[in-house]
Amino acid sequence: MKEMLAHLELLRVQIAECERLQQTAKSQLKRDVYARVLSRYKAIARELEQAIACLPDFRPARRPQRQDEEK
């Protein structure tokens, strides 16, 4: 499970970096590419979170809420 949690954290870092790159991209083509990559990374992260939640002895740690996820 440690490997899965480490990979999930890596995905979250990659998602944040893609979001930053998407926002700073000067061309629409690059923004579109980063949007597609973001969509895939987020889908993989959700699947990994679901798989981890199904593991025995898993107690989810409270994940800090990002500013853009607030109400």
C-alpha cells in the first residue's frame, strides 16, 4: 500500500504542475494538451484512491483541501 500512496502523491504533484503549466501556456494548443493530460491524471488518481480505499486496514488520512476545491 505504501507504493500506492506514494504514486498517488506523485500524481497529485503532477496534476498541480499540469494545472500551473496550463494556466501559463501562451498557445491554445498547449492549453488544450494540458487539459487532456489533466483529465487523464485526475481519472487515474480517482481510480487509485478508490483502490486504496478498498484495501483492508486502510484508514484515510485527512487530505488538506486545496483552495480551488473549497465551496
